[in-house]
Amino acid sequence: MQLGMIGLGRMGANLVRRMVDGGHECVVYDHNADAVSALTTEPNTTGVSSLAELAAQLSAPRVVWVMVPAGAITTGVIEELAGTLEAGDIVIDGGNSYYRDDIAHAKVLADKGIHLLDCGTSGGVWGRERGYCLMVGGDRAAFDHVEPIFATVAPGVDAAPRTPGREGEIAQAEKGYLYCGPSGAGHFVKMVHNGIEYGMMASIAEGLNILHHANIGKQDQQGDAETAPLSNPEFYRYDIDIEQVTEVWRRGSVIGSWLLDLTASALQKSPQLEEFAGRVSDSGEGRWTVIAAIDEGVPAPVLTTALYARFASRQLFEFGAKVLSAMRKQFGGHDEKSG
Amino acid sequence: MQLGMIGLGRMGANLVRRMVDGGHECVVYDHNADAVSALTTEPNTTGVSSLAELAAQLSAPRVVWVMVPAGAITTGVIEELAGTLEAGDIVIDGGNSYYRDDIAHAKVLADKGIHLLDCGTSGGVWGRERGYCLMVGGDRAAFDHVEPIFATVAPGVDAAPRTPGREGEIAQAEKGYLYCGPSGAGHFVKMVHNGIEYGMMASIAEGLNILHHANIGKQDQQGDAETAPLSNPEFYRYDIDIEQVTEVWRRGSVIGSWLLDLTASALQKSPQLEEFAGRVSDSGEGRWTVIAAIDEGVPAPVLTTALYARFASRQLFEFGAKVLSAMRKQFGGHDEKSG
Amino acid sequence: MQLGMIGLGRMGANLVRRMVDGGHECVVYDHNADAVSALTTEPNTTGVSSLAELAAQLSAPRVVWVMVPAGAITTGVIEELAGTLEAGDIVIDGGNSYYRDDIAHAKVLADKGIHLLDCGTSGGVWGRERGYCLMVGGDRAAFDHVEPIFATVAPGVDAAPRTPGREGEIAQAEKGYLYCGPSGAGHFVKMVHNGIEYGMMASIAEGLNILHHANIGKQDQQGDAETAPLSNPEFYRYDIDIEQVTEVWRRGSVIGSWLLDLTASALQKSPQLEEFAGRVSDSGEGRWTVIAAIDEGVPAPVLTTALYARFASRQLFEFGAKVLSAMRKQFGGHDEKSG
Amino acid sequence: MQLGMIGLGRMGANLVRRMVDGGHECVVYDHNADAVSALTTEPNTTGVSSLAELAAQLSAPRVVWVMVPAGAITTGVIEELAGTLEAGDIVIDGGNSYYRDDIAHAKVLADKGIHLLDCGTSGGVWGRERGYCLMVGGDRAAFDHVEPIFATVAPGVDAAPRTPGREGEIAQAEKGYLYCGPSGAGHFVKMVHNGIEYGMMASIAEGLNILHHANIGKQDQQGDAETAPLSNPEFYRYDIDIEQVTEVWRRGSVIGSWLLDLTASALQKSPQLEEFAGRVSDSGEGRWTVIAAIDEGVPAPVLTTALYARFASRQLFEFGAKVLSAMRKQFGGHDEKSG
């Protein structure tokens, strides 16, 4: 198929390469002209310098994939496309948009007869090689039209052994992409995916942190009234080689996972991770997942505490912690211990 | 009554003063002779320089209150008393001992016919004036013998309005002390009390921290891919005077409490709490409460996360946070943001 | 002063009584005529049968207190008042409105020159007697005009001992009401107040639940592979009288609080609380507090897990729990144990 | 090598089969004679009817693998082996023992000159086919002697692609087994592994539960004061096919993992999981992991809340929830809603 790509950052550029490898033809645009020229060395890839030109180069019904930062920038592109494309055309938002924005964007485009597909795209920097896991929402007929693109971008059925019990024809999900429902459903599913990701990451991180401190019984125990004594130091005298532990868990254990593979790889490069300060960012989906849980009225304590651990890593509880110390000073005369 | 006090720190000395005020006669000992002489200026207070001398000064059955740091020091005193006192004597451990230690200590003393009462003592630096809330475990007859002491040390019935529905004779608990059950029961109840204290403190601290950040919408929002954007800054443009808020909540609100009174007092002195760094200590009971919940198999997520917030305030998740950053770098190419 | 009250439910009716007691004159309206006639037996209280009539009975600038359910009903009343009142009039929303709605409502009224004060009102069914803690947002001049009403409704300075360090003139907050800032600030502070309330309540509930199970070591321990064994039953053989424990904590302990008083009162009436099933509702503020924490990017794990415990009490994790059991069956062949 | 196996349950029997497949010779014992005879149909497998006979059939230094329930049963077997085996023999505890018990058991055996290796064994019912991930603690020389057995039981290097950056000779961990340190180190690492497992499982379960409720906006919203209203039902109108979602995530997504594979498989068999009630057991390691975190003083909120969700699924917060409802009744006159 023929497809326009808007946004040639790491993700957008790799998507184009994967599409071209799969036999599709791409017209590419970025507000940065250098990004455009860098990519047009690929076969079957044509660069353009405006959305109008992009529209002109594509045959109707046009298919345009938008891969730009979520939020105001995506909204701006959607609004510009509403004025550039024609009824029957299809826009795919492959970024990390909030699914509520998809619903709004879909209305903007629907007023012009243009379809929006929201496409949650997981795979990170590895997707060029492994393929991207795609979760898609929006108009079903539009999805069906674009399906060959999704099939190319996705990892394909061979990326995992077949689930026991599945038989006969290969289902869509088994190819690594899924039509999830009406507008927003794709990014909703992707949002929850990232929420789970936060929880899994925190699970591994907390476990390794416990292993990291498993030799605390070898240290001198402070004996003052401000410190809970370790009553059984003999149980905490292990120097665990955490790099090797993550490696051994990769084979046969219940927690085998891609995140564990990546952790083993990071520790292989840097067993103490000195190059990191431990200030962990979050980019929205974790927050939105928690808000969804709260709106639905269902408990999500694991995903939420995983999110909060990131906030805390950025010292955002500092005032609250001062309040705690101040209360202890008030009722017990406790002074803060120095670090 | 006549009573021996071992340990004349802030708590021990104030207990002696309150007992003497109540008409009791005290024989006092501390390993620091200065602490002894400082206290013997009080009326009806005799200083001694050894446990043997303490025993000699008291008439049988002797009553000895131990108020020394929990753990090894308390154990040492208990063992020494086992060799110094006589069958029928009564030892009260008023410190912050782990209730499991009480069970062991009671056995050591019971071998000599000596009774141990474990006495959880709440009230902090304010107890001299307000009285101490006492939770007592051990032999019931020993408790009954010592009850006049507890009645003096406790706040007394006037410290709170009568609970609606209570009628007739004043119950023990209404006087501010309670026989809770066999050995360890007193410190068990005190342990859970402190667990609740952690949760209440964290509740106030988290709430005030949210108020402290209520003006985040006035700040420039960073627009990069590593930061979840604040989509609705117009909802976070409040400069809340937190000192006044804690003051207003003291009257008529549902969260009125002594901890809130103390928080208001701390903020009155120092509205920004600059003198605190926010490194919050914990002294054992919070940990033991969580371990009790786990042994019992009952959920205690609020008390536990309150405890963990203290650990985190002391940077004890640093390695785990580095693992999180390392994973993000691996799958998404994300670099850590600087602080 | 003269004041109109819209909404004569428990809270509205008690507010009217307290205002009349304080020397104010009330014109009252409810969509239920019986509620109106029931209240007009009070002195200085006039009933009306429509908002138009209410407006006619009040002298300009009119002061109208709205005390109806938050959400659509409040919005409807606000919109009707926008068409009924005049420039310079003042509306007080004393219900549990979301502070974001206040901002919208204030705009609707401001278009007509009418002021909205949002007034978080804490005190529950006890406020008639104890007074209500008031947290107010909106136009400062409007607040100043209405202040005599707030002073009457609030508990007054005698409701709590003065905070140590406060000297000289009595501050507003010491009287039990506080101007918190522009539109929404009052309900924002009230929202966080309720968030703290959830955390404090859960702290007490978790602690008492641990005490309730403190005799688990007396029970036969199930010895199968599906049940974590209790390795130390000797530490869990206490039958704690929880009613008495809550009573003793009321005097001198660090966790003394109004919520503890109420808990003691509830347990006095019903030590086992058999009349409750344990399905705990939530009415919005706890959720909004968590959403505020997330928007601000600050951790609030205690307040959040307190909220989630309520969701879980209503069986809203059932599908998730089934997923857990299904996974255990898959990897370990574990069958679910019956209840 | 020659090896004795004690305990021929599912795990023990499969271990024997895997060892025999790998060329080792097994002498097998179980207190259930049928289990012994069932297994002696395998090649190179000899059944015995007592530990004495087991010892007699093995050449010194004997290697005996114990695969019986953790706790009292394991302790009994260890003690019996201390009286049956000889100095220089090696016992492997491959069950789910608490690492603290290993330390005690190792001392019992060391008094007779016998070595104990504690061997955390992950893999569940799938280990026969996939191999078992092994984490071993104890005497290093004993480990080296037995290593050929571990190499056979483990999944082997081909079970996962090599971690990028690893070069040259294959490390021990890459073969799926690891010497972790002195006595208890193996089960300590296995314990933390299971703690992580709890967190990962809960992450998936919470995420799927959020997807399961994504259609809540289609339901009638209750409009009473006891229910937080869903202010934006238009955002929760998705009927997500959760079986397909778990399938699509298996390919290319960041959360790809064995637990996800198993979840997809369970949902393939039973999309609504009706056969489960959602009462989730826990078998000890999760609890011990949390206790380790607390003893070390490091935060583990995700692993802990995952554990607590299991407790809550078994209705172990019932009394606490009643306390919450009782408080709400007290301060607000709120009645509990029926289910």
C-alpha cells in the first residue's frame, strides 16, 4: 500500500523502514527537513516539505500515519490534516495519545468525513527488528482497509509459540495487532499495557533492591533510639551477585520476561548501575491508568504504588516527609538523624 | 505505694515525678549517677547506685518499673533483676519492647517466681502533664496489685468526655489504663497503636503535601517526552496557607486529633519546616505491626505504605530506582532527566 | 444577617437552626414542601415555595446558601439562580461539590455579576451541636460580607485549646472557618481534608483488624501446600477486647482523635459490629484527592490504598482475583481452596 | 551420577524423570509406596521403602535430594537423614523452605559432617519439559560435586537467547542454575523471585480488571449520596475482548512474559474464568519477601500490596471494613448500601 508518515523521530523513521521492507511505499514528512532527507535514502520513500504536498502525493483514499509527541503537537497536526485531507481518507495516530484526546480528535476529523484510527504502539527502540505490538481503535471499515500496513508493522505470528488450545486459522491477535473497539479503544488498551509495565518494572526493581541489601547484617548496627534495630543480623549476610541472578532467572523461572531480559542486559553492562541517579520519569500512561481505575471504582494498588515510587524517586514527597519529622519532634522530642 | 524506677531518661524521670505527685514513694536508679542525683531533689525520692541497693530499699513484694531502651539493654536489666529480686516481686517493663521479648523475659523471671508486666506507654514528652496511656499485659494478680500506680500515671477519667452510651461505674479503660491479657498483650496493643500512629501521620503528611503542590499549575510546564504533562494547569493555581488550614481543621472537622494539634503547632513555629530535611526515622513498632499483619494473613496496606514512605525518605530505594531507570533506557532509549 | 437556604436535608436544616440560634434570619426553600413546613416552626424562619419567591423575600445584596447534592443537582440550582438573582448577590455552595465544578459555576454566575463562594463544610450529623468547620473559596469581598454567617456556623474559638505559640488577636482559622483562596480553593481544601479522613479511618480499621485476628494462633493451622503456615502460633494467642482498647486510647495516647472517639462509641453499642456487612461506600472526595495527587505528580500511597480498600470491600477486584487464581492453576497446578 | 530422591509428588517425580533422561541413576523413596512403584517403571530408577535402605543403595559420598513440603515435614526428613547418612554426604533441599530454616537445618547436618545445599526450584508443572531454574546456597565444594545434576535439571543455555554483551565461555547462570552463596542464599534468592512473581501477577491482574470494567459507562449510574458518581461515562464504553488482548501482547510488547503466556492460555480455555471464585492463596514466599524488606528497612510497596490483595481476596479485612462502615454511620449517619 501507499502511506504517508508524519513525524520522523526514532519511532517514525523505524516504522517507515519496516513498512518499506514489507513492500509498502511511503511519503514522509517532518518539520525538520534534515530528518526527511535522511530517510529518503531508503527505497520507495519519497520526502515532502508540507502536509499539502503529502496529501497531493497520495492517492485517495489516503492513509496517513501520525507519529509525533502526544498532546498539543498531535492535536495541531490532526487539526491541520482536517483541513488538508478529504472525506474517506484515514489518519492513524500511532503516538502515545491519551485515549480521551482520540475521542475528541476523531470528532474533528469525522466532521470532514475523515476516519481516525488510534493505534497504541509498543516495542520501543527494538521494534524495528522485533516488530511493534499494535492495539487499534476507531472505525472498523477503516481498520480493515489499513490492515495490510498493520500486518507488516506487527511482529507476526512467529514471534511467539502458539498458545496451547488455539487451533485452526491464525487469529488477528496472534499476528501481533488487534482491533480493540471504537475510537480510543486502542490507546485505552495501550494505556493499561503501560500501567502493567510500571507494575512489572517495579516488581523487578523492588526485588533486586531487597537482594542488594541482603548483606545489611554484615554492617554495624546503629544502636540508638531513632533506629529500628535489626534483631536478626545473621539472616542478612549474603552478597548476592545480582547480575548473575537476573541471568539465571531468564531460563525456566516463572518470572521470565522481556523486562527481565533487558534488566539482565543493563546489569551486564554495568553491575552497579552507577551511571544512573535513580530519578525515574513517567510519561503519562501510568497516571492515566490509575485515573481509569479510580473512575471505574476498581482497586489498582500495585500499579498505583509503582507510579508513586517514581514520583518519590524525584523527591516529590519532601514537604510531606518534613511534616512527619516535625510531628515526631513534637510528640516525642525526636531530632532528625543526619544522613 | 513504694516503687523502684530503673532508667531516668526523659520518660523515666517524668514518670517518677508523676508518681510522687500522686503520693507514691520512689527509689530510683540509673547507670548515670548524675541522672540519679538530679532526680532526688524531688520529694519522696531516694537515689541508689545499684540494683542490689534498689532491692534492699524496697519492701517485699517489690515493684520495679524498668524504663530503658528496648532490645539488648532491657534484656540485660531483666536478667540482672532475675538474680536480684525475690519470688513474688513484680517487674514492669514500661519501655518499647517487642512483645515477643516480653514473652521470653517473662519466662526468665517466672523461673524465679517473679512476675513481669509489660506496659505499653504512650504520651511522649507530654505525658508528665497529660498523663500516659497504659496498655498492660502479664499476670492478672500482679496487675491488680500494682493498679494504684497505673491509676496515678494514667491521664484519668477527666481527660476525655465520656463515650455516649457508657453508664454507671467508670471502667478501667476510661481511666486511661487497661489490662489487655497475658504476657506480651500490653506491648502488642501498644505496637498496633503505633502502627495506627504511622498511618495517621502519613495521612496528614500526604494531604498537606498535596496542598503544598496545589500551585503547580502556576509553574511553567516542561514539554518534553520524559515528563507527563499537566493537562489542566487551571485546576492547580492555589497558594494554600497550610498553617492556617491545619488550625481551622482543629475545630469541628472530622479529622480533629492530637496529631493535627501537634502539626498545627509545628507549622505555627515554622510554616515551611525548613529546619527539617525530611529523613524520617522509625523505631520498630511500625515494622512489627506489619509483620503481625503478615503473620496473621490480614491486609494492612495503609499502615505498611506509611512505613515504606519513611524508608523511602531515607533513600533506601536508590538501587531499585536505578534499576527502573536502566530498564527505561533499555527499552525506550530514555535518558534520565537531571534533577 | 438575612440569608436564604436552598436544600433542607439533614445538613441544610441543621445549618438553618444554627444560624437562627445565632441571631440570623432565614428564608428557606426545598423542592419538598414538607421539609419547608417542618422547618418554619423555628423562630425567624420563613418558608417559600420557589426560588423566585426566595429572591423576592431577601434584600439586596442577597445571600443564598445552597445545600443540595453535588453534581447535576447543584449545577441545576446554580443555573436557575443565575436567572433569578441580581448583580451583587452572593451564592454559597456548602455541599460536597468537586472544586472543578465550582470554577465552572463561578463563571456562570459571574456572567450575571453574581458571586459564588465555595464552602467545604465538615462536621456531619454532629455539626448542629459542635459547629461546622468551614473552608471557603471565591471572591474575597463577598467572603468578608458574609463572614458573620460563617462565624455563627463555625464551632468558634472555644472548641479547642489555643495552639501553643499563638498569641494576641484570635485569627480567623481559630474560630473554625478559613478563607482559602480563589474559586474552588475551599472545596479543594475540603477535598484533601476528606482524603486525610479516608487515610485516618483506614489506619484505625487496619489496626483494629490486626487486633481482631490476634488470636489466630489458637486456631488449628491448616497444613496444606495452599496455605502459608503460621510458623509461630505462640505469638498470636491474645483475645483482645477491642472496645476497651479504643476507649483506653482516648486518653493520653498519640492517636487520640474524634474518629477514635466515634469508633469507641460504635463499639460500645455493638462490640462485634454484626449489623454491618463491611461494604464501604465512598462519595467522591477520596477519588478526587488521589486524582489531584496524580496530576500534581506527588505520591499519596496511604490515601490511595485507603480508597482502594473501600473499592475492594465492594468486591470490585473479583475478575482480577480470578486472573490470579487462573495463573496459579496454570503454572503450579494449584486449585482454588474453598472458602 | 547416582542420586537419591525423597518425595515423589508432582515435582519430585518430574525431577527424577528429567535426571534419568539426562543419564543419571536414581534411587527413589516416598512415604507413599504407590508413588514409589509408579515411578520405578522409569529406566535407571530403583525404589526403596526406607531412608536406611536409600542410604544403603547409594555409594558414598551420597547425594540425596529432598522434595517434600516445607516446614515441619522437611525438618523431620532432615533430622532423620542426620541419623542415617555419613560424613561427607550431601543433602539437597529442593522444596520451598524458608531460608532461615536452611540455616538451622545446615547446622543439624553439619554436626554430622553432612553438607546441605538449599536449592530454590522454579518452573512448576512445566519444569519437566522446560527445565527448572535453580538457585543454590550452601557449601561451595558440595555444590561443585553435585553440579552435573543441576546442569541436567536446569533448562540449559538454549532456553533463552544470549544476553547482548555476554561473550566467550557460557557462564553458570546462562545454563539456568546459580550458586548464590552460603547456606540459605539459594532459597533467599528464590524467595525474592516469588515476591517478584506476586508483583508481576498482580500487575497483570489489576490491568485486566481495569479492562474488564471499561464498559462501566454503559451501565446506569446510581445517583445517590453513597456512590461517587462517574462524571464522564462517555470515556468508559468499551467492551474489550480480554482474551485477544492478552494474546496480542504476547508479540512485540514490553510486557511479554511467561506469566502473560499463561494468562492468555487460561483465558483461551475460559474467557470469563467462571470456574474460579477469586480466592487467591499464598504459600509463604511472598510473606517472607516482605518481612525481608522490612528487616532490611527498604520499601517494597508493590510486592506488599500484591500480597495484601491476596489476603483481601479471602475476606480477611472483613472486621476492618465493618469498622469503616461503623465510623461512617457515626459521623455522617451513612447507612451501608446493600450489595
